[in-house]
Amino acid sequence: MKKQPQLSELSLEELEKRAKMTKFSNIMLCVALVFQFLVGVFLTYKNGFNVFIILPVAFLPLIIVNFTNLKKINEEITKRK
């Protein structure tokens, strides 16, 4: 697997591109988790308890990691400006 470069090694344009991509992927992940949660609630109401109600909780750490990475990228961008 290719090693990711440190944020300090990237140019300002690359940081802005990475911030934009991370923000977009985080929004899409949040939308998918909300949809998954709503489907889980609906299926729980119709059929009783199932695994689809637990899956969004299992993916919450991904959102936390993405928000943390986005914060670090934005801090690096503001430090350079």
C-alpha cells in the first residue's frame, strides 16, 4: 500500500483539493448513514428487531475520523495563508 504524504509536504492546492474531497465524502457518508438508520427503524417497526438498526452505529467512527482529518487539513490551510 502506498504511504500517504504528511500534510506539511503537500502544496496549498493539494490541501484544498483534499479538504474538498474529504468534505464531500463525509457528507455522502452522513446521508447514507441517515438513510440506513431510517430504513432500520422502518424494518424494525415492520418485522421486529434486526441488524439494520445497529449498522449506522457501527459506521459512526468513520464519520468521526473524517471530521478529525478535515479539521487537521483546514488547520494546515489556515496556517499557510
